[in-house]
Amino acid sequence: DVKVTQSSRYLVKRTGEKVFLECVQDMDHENMFWYRQDPGLGLRLIYFSYDVKMKEKGDIPEGYSVSREKKERFSLILESASTNQTSMYLCASRTGVNQPQHFGDGTRLSIL
Amino acid sequence: QKEVEQNSGPLSVPEGAIASLNCTYSDRVSQSFFWYRQYSGKSPELIMSIYSNGDKEDGRFTAQLNKASQYVSLLIRDSQPSDSATYLCALTGGGNKLTFGTGTQLKVEL
């Protein structure tokens, strides 16, 4: 079974802090993704990566950056956290085109 | 027009009935289609993949794809209260991204 592990289930940070969310997958998947999910808005893609050191913006990249230094790890960075970034953050990975994504358990992030 | 459309629900069905969840999409080049189940507060879980026209069955679940009409559906037979969740339709057109619908909430009532 595919295992996608997110570093924290719950996280509370303060406005202005730099926040790191980590995601690790154990299936040698090329593609990794970061989403946020808010009630009524569905899943929104923040960034994705199709290879080490490669990244592409998703639909809502503003206020976020990412890092992929190793194939198995994809980090999401909130440069200066704001209250409107309070959300559920989901990491996913997949082998390649036309394959399903597999999700981690999610991180519920609260910015106070 | 949204790329993937789902009725948000809630769709209520009695226990033991067939639940029918529908999804329409706008991009004709879409190639792969997926159904995810998401319980409240949890992450989405893949339950079905379908790639060609017709029906695909897996236990109590049947996915149906009609590319000409641009819809994909999920049937759940003998619905159980544990099936109560939000069901997300997703598809890909061959690029790196998966496009998700906003989900249909299913409630299975005793």
C-alpha cells in the first residue's frame, strides 16, 4: 500500500510566522501535490512537483512556496502566515500521468 | 462553467438501497476518472478508477463512464450507514494535474 505521511495532524501558529509542512511518500512516486481544503470550496491545488527540484504553481500559490530536494519529500512553506491560511492541508502523490493520487492524513493548521 | 460538476447534496438514501452519484465534466480529452470517499475530518480515500467506457464493478461499488455524454457515475449497492461520507469525482486529461469536483454528500439512513 502507498503510504503518504504528513508530519503533523494539528498545528497552531501565529500570524507572521514562517510555517513548514512536511510530506513524505514511500513509493518512489514522481509527482507530489499540496492542496488546501475549505468548506464549500473543495480541494484547491497550491503547488505540485513532477521531479526533484521541479515545481509548478497550482491554482492558489500566493503566500506559499515549496521545496523538493529529495524524491520522497515535498515541503510546503507559508512564508508569513496569515489568518486566511487557516485550513486543512493535504499532501498527495502519484506515479505519473493518468494514475490516481494517494493522500496523506492531512494537517489541520490554525493561524492565530 | 466548472470543469467537474457534482450535485453537492445531501443525497439521502435508506439503508440497503442503491445510492447513485453523478459527475459531469467539460474537458473532452479527459482520460482517467476516479472516485474518492472522504469522511468528515479525514482525507480523501481512493475507491474506484475507471479508464474506458462502460461499467467497472468492485464489490458493492460500480463506476460507469460515458465519454460521449461526458459523465461518470458511482453506484453503491446495499448502502450502509458507514457509506455516509462525501464522494469526490476526479479526472485527468493526461497532464500532471487531477481536477476534482466539490463532492456530493451521501447520507445513509437507518
